[in-house]
Amino acid sequence: MTENADSRAIELGEYIIENKATVRAAAKKFGISKSTVHMDVTKRLMIIEPSLYSQVRQVLETNKAQRHIRGGLATKEKYKSLSLQKK
């Protein structure tokens, strides 16, 4: 199990870096929970591959800083589509 989880953590880390993906996007791509992705790229990756971990942390910090913008845009689109349905 550990070997499989370790290789999954590395694969997740590489995917997040290459695609600048969010935890949610990585979870959807790999078909696992967000909690598992987060555990793999924060806890496991820090132990097994510290250099990859630091790169992943940078991407996750950028995503965290931008999430309020993405949320605002999603809300805007939601209400925009609702107003079009009423017409």
C-alpha cells in the first residue's frame, strides 16, 4: 500500500505542477477524493520527494490566492444564466 501511495503522490505532484491544477481538478482527474489528494501532496510528498513538494506548494499557494476570484466569476456566471432563463 505504501509503495502504491508513494507513487500516486509523485504522480499527483507532477500532474499539479504540469497543469497548474487545483486539488479539486487533480482529484477529479485521478478519480480520488480531495482529502486523499491533499494528504498525498502535503504529507507524503514532503517525506518522499521534498523538491517536488516545494514546487507543488508554490502552485497550491497560487491557487489559494486566486480562489476568491474564481469563486466570484462562478457566482457571476450563475446569476447571468439565471437572468437569461427568466427572459
